[in-house]
Amino acid sequence: MAGGWARDGAVSEQIEASIGDELARMKARRAPQGESRTHCADCDEPIPEPRRKAVPGVKLCIECQQDRDSAFQARGGINRRGSKDSQLK
């Protein structure tokens, strides 16, 4: 069911494109590389051996990594529709 001037299936295509863009962004995130550190790069606390084995190239302890992961990261949104409604949200 299309609304207005949109063709049938346009909304589904828009949703699929947004999901595809997000998946591509997530896959592009770089994984840690190199040798794991024995102590955290931020707080200098020891990194447990099981973590170093589970995540090769780890540089941060669990607490510091959680802090970085939960920090707000602004991303530029894409206005696919170009309508006033999508610009107001």
C-alpha cells in the first residue's frame, strides 16, 4: 500500500535500505588488532587472561570498554523521504 505519490513497496524498500546501511556500518567497525595488552590503556588496571584470550588485540579492561561503548556517538541521519514529516522527526 503506497501513500501519496509513492509507489507500491516504497516504504519496505526504504526500511530495507536503512537496515542495510546500519549493517554495513557495523561491519565496517574495526576489530582490535595486534597483541593484547596486559594492562588497560585507560586506567592501567590488569586485563584478565580470559578476556585477552577471548578478544585478541584487546587494549581496554571491561569497565573502560563499556564506558566507551555506552558513550553517545552522533551519526548523521539520512532523510530518505525528503518530506516535511521526516525532517521534523
